[in-house]
Amino acid sequence: MNLEQRKEAIVRLGQWMGDIESNDEVMGLIARERSHNGWFTKDNVLAAMKAWARSLAPEKVEQWLSAYPELDQDKPAKRVGVVMAGNIPLVGLHDLLTVLLSGNTALVKISRDDNRLIPLVMQQLMELEPGFKGQMIPVIGKMEDFDAVIATGSNNTSRYFEYYFGKVPNIIRKNRTSVAVLTGEESEEELKLLADDVFTHFGLGCRNVTKVYMPQDFELDRLFGAFYHYHKIGEHNKYANNYDYHKALWLLNHEDLLENGFLLMKEDAQLVSPVGSLFYERYADLASAEAVIAQNREQIQCIVGKGHLPFGSAQQPELWDYADEVDTLRFLIDLN
């Protein structure tokens, strides 16, 4: 199987995802996904599918891969372990696709939180290109006989990953989050788009904004007003449980907070706010906010705001927007 065949299969996967709502069988699986993982609602899974459909458009795949002319060279395949996260739907797919496009074999350790959607996509890839059958090997139990590893997890699991996978080339990812920087000059439409960065996938992704830096005189009511179109998120039981728990906890601790029935806002220096809440921090001047962000850059996946990513784009990364800014495809190409 040559590179063109692999590329064509990836593009056709994107087309399949873009037309997913016409597939009754798959839509049935998606509708049942919430009973398996309460965070994977129909809307959230479809949002992930549609984001992938946009990313895998032919021109975008071509633009992505044009930076790697070496991909067209034949070389012995390596066995690459891919340990996937499951915090949002299909979050491990990018790693899988890079392994396939690099011509290597993926030993796929699927997260139990996303152990139905990822196999569905793997099956579709094999139907689109039978040559992929030997390139994707599901791993049950302990991963063995690997030449390199890409592992995504938490700060806690990363210690295990570093111990177990440290003797081979590896990419090991830890916890990260995303932030937004407001100047006070944002339009209402921009603030509405910021709501997508905060609430998509219930705020569970590393690209979700959990902290907002704002000027001293910024009126928080502007955010509450712009975010209101997400008010029904408060009807989701798992989200609501998080909201109620942290509201009660902070009130018991006599901490200042603002709330509107579906979002708690709390002034806090920490970067990661719990589900159902959003931390904010006021700055005296923009340069000081940028300096704080720079100091914490290794904990931050992306930054939203003027001079950074456009509002509303945090959960719509391009294929070349690598997690933790580590070029996964280059890592795979350079394996000896």
C-alpha cells in the first residue's frame, strides 16, 4: 500500500464522517453511546465527527502532508504503541492516523471511555483500505513488542508511562488546559464564540478554555449574557452534579463566586477550573497577563484571543496543530 492509497483512505474516512447522519446503523450506536459514557451525548459525538470531517478535507490533508516529502519513501515498518485518552470522543484518532500515514504499525490501546467509537472508525478504515488490516492491532492487557510509543494520559499516569516506555523513543503527554485572553474590545459575537471554547464537550478537553484573563474593568455580565445560549448544558446530569458539588463546596468555604444556573465563575490564580465552572483573573496590563501565561506555557495547550487563536476555534484544530506542539508525524518519520 503506497502513500496515495493511504491518503485516499483518510480522505474518504472524512467524507464518511461528514455524511454520518444518513447512516442509520451508526446513528443508532451514537444514540446509545451516552448509556456507555454519560459525557458522550449524541450532540458531542456528532460535533467530534463533523470536526474530523472538516479536518480531513482533501485540500487540508494535502496541505498537512506536503511538509513531509519523506513519507513517500519505503522503509521497514516500526511497531508503534498508541495509548489513547478517552476524555472526549475520538481524541486518540489523530495519533492513529499519523501512525498509519507514516507506514508504521499501530498497537492500539483504546481507552475504556471511548472503546466503541474508536473501534468503529478503525473498522471503517479497514473497509475503505483493506491494507490497513495489518497496520492496526488492538492491544488487550499489557502492551509488548513495541519500537516506539505515543501515550496520552494524566500527570499521574505519565509517571507510569515514563517508567514502562522510557527505553524506547516516545511521546508522553500529561494534563494540559487552555486559556483565553480578553482585552475588553471583544464584540458580543466573539464572546459567544468563546462559549464554544468553554462548553464544547462539557469542558473536558485539553483544548477547552478553563481560565480567562481579563482587564480590571471588564464586566462579567458580558460573559454571562454571551454564554446564555449554552444554558441547557445545566440539564445534563453529570455536568449538573459537578456544578452543584463545587457550588456547595465553595459556599461552605465562604469563597466569592458568581453563578447563573449553569456556570460558576470564580476569581482564582489556578489554570484548571472544575467542570461546571470557569476561573478568571484580572490584569493591570496586557503584558503582565502574557507574562503569566508564558510562565505557565508547559501546562497550556492553546491560547484563545486577539493575537492568538480566533475565538471559537479551540476545539477545531487543524491536522498540523499537534498536541503539546510536538510534531507527531516528524517523530514517526525519524524513527530509525
